[in-house]
Amino acid sequence: MKLIVRVVEIKGKCPVYEVGNKITLKDGYILDTEESDMVCMHSLASILPYYVALAKGVEAKEIGLSRGDSKEAYVHCLDPCEITTGGTVRLEISRVTGE
């Protein structure tokens, strides 16, 4: 089992990510650097409160992170782009089983 975190939207200008970039977490907690693009610490701070629950099978909707009936969870990085002139990144977290 693994979690795939994909960049789905960027508001402003992110110096690290582009839409489509991904982060892979194997076994629910191992950052797979071979299967991941560059990783920004701001985005990790947004993922950390939820990755264990999502990896253990808690539905995104149960913890308020889904869009409608979507199985994916959504969070965004902590960069307040209007103030920093950086970029706020929306991340989609999917649980992949059977690999």
C-alpha cells in the first residue's frame, strides 16, 4: 500500500512544484525519493497530520478532506502566497493498494 500525493493546482508562483508533480509514501510512512519529485517542507507540514489515518484506510470524507464523494483527500501547503509572493499548492492524496 502507498499514498500518492499529486500537485493539482498552484495559486501564485511556487518555486518547487509544477502541476502534476508527485510525492510517493510507501507503506504509509516511507518517503520514496526514487518515485517522488522534489519535496517542499511547506507541503509536508500540510500532509503530516493526515497521512497515517489515510494510510490506515480512514476515508477522506470522515476527516473532512474530500471533495463530494471523492475517495481522494485534499490539502494545501502553508505558503500564504498573497503575502510572500510565493505559491499556495493544492495537493490530492490517493491511497493505492495492491502494489
